[in-house]
Amino acid sequence: MGKRLEHSQDAVSEVVGYTLLLGIIVVAIGIISMTALPVIQDAKEKAYLKNMEQGFTVLDSKASLVSIGKQPTQIVQMYTQAGGITVNDSSLSRIKVTFTNGTTTYVVYDESMGTIQYQLGDNKIAYEGGGVFRKYPGEGDPVIITPPEFHYNGETLTLPIIRVNSNQSVGGTGVVTLRLVSEQTSNVLFPNPDDNPEYTNPLLLGKQINVVIKSDYYKAWAKYIEERTEASVNIDDDNKEVKVSLNAKPNDQPNDLSPPIDIYGFNVDNESALHNFNFTLPEGTSNLKMMMMTSPTKTEPYFSFYIDKSGGLATGGVTITLEYHASGKKEEWVYVVQPLKDADDNFNVDLLNATSGTVLGPSSDDTWTWVNETPPWNQTFNKGDAGPDGQKLMQHYLSLVGPTFSFYPDLSRWDGFDESGTTYVLYYEVMPPRITYLHIVEHKMQVNV
């Protein structure tokens, strides 16, 4: 009987097993590569950025020594495993400080601040204005790592402006050396009466001090100023700007009558914010009339006052008419003020001192703006009703049109006085944020990479 040969599959099964195992290993390595490598790369970038944050913090402290301190030069070394550093003094980073006196706007400072910026992908770290900022990828707002040089304590604004002068860049890996060099002695911009007699402290301008900061990190500037100060902050996203407005106290001394009469930051929350509002007329006659309004075109809502006299300024006094126009309606009040002569025979008309009471004038409308006043004035007044005195009336309507507005003349109703010799005193409490002292010093720093 012959032998029967049988075929065995043992060897084939072993090969297939090894092939499947190898495939699993290859797939696993691929999955690990796809998932782990980005995590590893992300961790590396976070380490790079953390290292650069620390480097910029050191840069900030050494820049202060050079710009504000007494050190003529400092060396800063940073280790850049990736990304690049750029020094730029373009107008994309800028600070402007202005104030207005009468019809004149004074520009105290308007220059580029300059930046030193590190960028890795969409991550940015920058030194600007004496502070360090960080911008993360995405739509989130930038944050502050170390605060910029902007100091306001409720009365004094101190701005040491650190200006970076240079345009250089470097990228790649390795050690980057930054040499910080003080360019010159500090430039005191305010107070500086030698440059401009208006640049003096304390500030008694009755105006606003405005600081405009333009920067890629403007939202971080805005948040810092809002959190650390009581300043009023407005953001302009289109221009990447933040505007800070501070109200200076008005001058309680006579001012020449040169309309418009500007009122900035009238404290609408204080029922006795208005302290003084009077005119001194050197040549008042029987034809005296003067009208001023808060809208030069009588665009509602607006408030106006009208000083009128016929028969001389001796004993008859002057009639004051107050009008408030809004939504096609009008509130009108009439009262009499007795002018007082000073030592030079000039007549003083005090708008806040009614000598013959106050009545609601010939208006067909009942009042509607007084219902939220404090008692007993929280009511509706009808035609002919007696009402508050001049102080309360002026305070009420200035609060309605405030906190910031101007009085413009109606020249068709100006006569009987010497405009060039007329003065006025308008003294009131300003609302926060207030400013009494302003200090601005420019420090220039050259940065060599």
C-alpha cells in the first residue's frame, strides 16, 4: 500500500501572523506620529514662548534702567529656538496728548512709541510704552505681562514716555543680543512754561486732557487703564486706538468773552455742581441783549439763556429767559437779576441770583423734565407757576445737556455791550475722572540687534 502525502498550512499561518503584527505596529506608529508629534511640537512652542516671556520681562527691567534710570546702556540676551524678533518705530504704535483752551488745541505730544516684538506663528510678545504685552492666536484680546508706564492716582497723571528708535529684525535659532542705549537726557514736555505759558501746573483749564494710544495691543492698554485708574476710556476698533479723557477743573477767575464757551465734564450727578456763572459788562446800555445757546443751529435738544434790558442797568435789573427745547416742546422760565456795580463802574450780571422770583413764562407746554428732581422740585410746572431760583434752574438744564457741551452766541440778539471788554466766570465741579497735575517726560532709547 502506498504512502499518502498531506499538505500542512502551519508555515503559512505563521507568515500571515507576522504580517498582521507588522501592519498593526506600522499603523500604531502612524497614529502615534499623527497625534503625539503635534502635542510634542505644541509643548515645545509653549516652552519657547514661556522662555521669551521671561526674556521680555528682563528686557523691560533693563529698558527702565536705560530710559528712566541712570544707566547709559544695557545688554539683554534672548534664546530663540524659533520665530523672530523685530524692532520697529513706525506710527502703528503711537501716543498723542492734547488739551484745548478756548478755541485753541494744544498738542503736547504726538510721536511713535516704537515696539520690540517677538513672533512665533500667531503668537506675539512685545515691549511697548514701558510694558510687555502678549497676544495669543485666535480672536482673544491681548494681555499684559508687565504694566506700561501710565500712572494716574485720581489727581495726577504721570506719563514717562519711552520711545524706541530703531528698525531691525532677526530670525532663526540661537542667542539674540539686544543692546539698549539711552539716546539723550530726558525731555520734559509738561509742565514746560518756557515752551508754552499754557503748560503749567496745577491745571485750571476747565477743559479735558485727552490721551490717545494707537497700538496693536490697544485693548490691553484699555483694560489696564480701566482697571488701575478711574479714567474714562473709549475704544476705537477701526483705528486700533484707546482714548483716555480727564477733566481739568475750570478757572474761577474772569475769562474774556470769546465764544464758544466750552464746558467739559460738568458733574451731572451733583445737584450743586454749579458754583458761579456771571458776566461783567464794562459798557452796558439800555439796548443790552445777549443770547447764548448750546446748539449753534438750534438743533434739538438744546438749552439757551437770554439776557435782556431796556431802560438802563441802574435799578431795573435785567430779565433772564431760559429755554429748553426737545421733541418739539419747550420749557421757558423768566426771572430778574439786579446787576451790581464794581469799583470800576462795571456791571456784574449773576445768572444764579434771581432777585424777583422765578415764574414759568409764556409757554403753552407744561414742564416734563423736572419729575426726576429731588423734592420739592420733582413735579410738573404749569404756565404761571412759581418755580426754583436761578441757581436751581441753571443747574437743572446744564445737567440735562451735560456733561460736555458749549455755549454759542446768537449774534442777531447781541447788542448794548462791549464784547471785547466783557468777561465771564463759569465755575463748576467736574465729574470724575479729574486731573489737577500733568507730568509728561520723553525718554528716547536706541535698540541694536
